[in-house]
Amino acid sequence: MGVSFALWENLRKDGVLMTARQKKFAEYYAQSDNTVQSAIKAGYSEKYAKADACKILDNPSVGEYIRVLSEKA
């Protein structure tokens, strides 16, 4: 999958669009549509899963990845 211009501007300083844990979250979320459970399955703390999920979904790169995964399904 190539990087669109919109995503390119969201690269972190180290050149990464999203962390491995954010990618796992997106993959679980695309399958289940459950933010809290997706965050927990991806390795985020149960105590902060809801807040972490909201922050992850604010990342445009993660949102785009979820959209792409959902279109494939």
C-alpha cells in the first residue's frame, strides 16, 4: 500500500505512520467495530482502553488504515 500525500504529512519524525500497537488496534477495530475491546486486544491497558482508543482514532493514519481495511471486507 502506497502512502498518500494526506498520510505523508502525518508521518512521525522517525517516518512511521503508526505504531505496531496502533496497527493492531486498527485491524481489530475493522473486524469488530468495538473501540474498547480492540484497544485491549491490541495491548492497551484495560483501565485506559476507552481513552486510548479515542486518541488512536484521532490519528488520521489509523483512520485511513481502518477505512482501507473496511473496504476490503
